[in-house]
Amino acid sequence: MPPLRTALLQSSGRLGDTAENLKRLDEAASRAAQGGAGLLVTSEMFLTGYALDLQEVPGYAEPADGESAHAIAGIARRHGIAVLYGYPERDGDTVYNSAQLIGPDGARLANYRKTHLFGCFEQDAFTPGDTPVVQADLNGLRVGIMICYDVEFPENVRAHALAGTDLLLVPTAQMHPFQFVAEQLVPVRAFENQMYIAYVNRTGPEGEFEFVGLSCLASPDGVTRTRAGRGEEMVFGQVDPELLEASRETNPYLRDRRPGLYASLL
């Protein structure tokens, strides 16, 4: 099975302008596909921007199969590339902070609702999801999804490891002064759970927040395979099934677990 070339779009788009962000996503998908990527990953809430006015969030929210989802399906089909995008999801009267994976044929493969909400803004604007492990099959890989703060909970990522996730996609809105998460925690999560992690951040000032960039693709041997800087950019990395298999054979973490000792954690 050949490696999956993955494009990480480190961008905040334009706050409150869904049409402009769809345009930028189309342009990014074209560049990613031309660069040989089979998967494009965007940041948390890329579709609308993150720092929305609290009262405006419900108005920006869309169903998982809404107008923007159909537009992104068209983008994916046109460029022959899978796309993971962050957006506010409306389901009835409930609003979630979500991320959806669209296949290169435009099919909706998986939709994930953030389970751990960070800070007052998110806790006031969104309802937390209750499904920690959401997966899809892409290019022979088992792909999982979570969002930003979720990856900082070791139990969350371990649940994905035990469910067989090969590549974990983490759109994020990581802000100052927590850049150590991108720099140190994410590569450790990849190593201790024997998976690839694509961690894709926003960048620059937005409302009261300052996003730190530093998007990365970390591999199961603990190596950061690609790393963005602090500004808007797209970086590429390889998700290599052969490296994944070799690393899992060498690293005994998951084999040497003793679940009976961990009952108190439940």
C-alpha cells in the first residue's frame, strides 16, 4: 500500500465569511492535488472562522449534509482529493463544534462532534459530542477524527489506538500560550499510541485569540515529519503504512498494557 501524501492547510480563512472560505478551500484543494496529496486537512472551524460572536454561532451553523457540505463534496470530486474541514454543525436546535471528512469522490465518510469543549466561549456556544471514536477508511488506512482540546486527553487518543486508528486527524484552534501542545504533546501522543497524527492549526490574531500555527504531522516513531511555521501556509507529509507497521512491531506499548490495573481510571 503506497504512502498517503497529506496536505496540512494552516489557515484561519476569513472570519464570518463562509463563501470566501469555500473559495479558499477550493484553491487549496487544487494546490494540494497538484502537489500529489490525496488528503487535505483544514483547521478547526475553518468554514466560518473561530472567534464568532456568541449570539451569531447558531446562524452560521449548518447540517452535516447542508449547502456547504455539498459545495465541499464538489471541491473534493473536482480535484480528486479527500477533504477534512471544521465547521459549526446544526442538528435540530443543537449546535456542535464538528469536523467532517469528505472522500475524493464527494462521499461523506465521517462526521465528528468535539467531545471536550475548551473555555467559556466553546462551552457557551456548543453542545459536546458523546461519541469519542469516529473513523472512516481512506486509501487502505483507518482514519480517525478529533478536534483540538480532545487530543490533550490521553484516554481519548488511546481509545482510538485500541480501535485501530492509523491516522488521527486533529483540526485545531491552538492559541497562545499553549504552543507546547503542538511542539511536544502531539509527537508524544503519536508515539505512545502508535499512529500518525495530523494536527492542523489556525494562525494569527482573531478576536480575543492569537493562534500559534505550528501545524504538524507526527509519526508513530515520535518523529515530526513536517512542521509549519507561524503564518499561513500549506505543508505536506507522508503517511507511510510500512513505517507504521514496522513501528508497531518494534514498540510494545499497546501489547504490554495491563488493563486490569487501570480499572480505577473508569
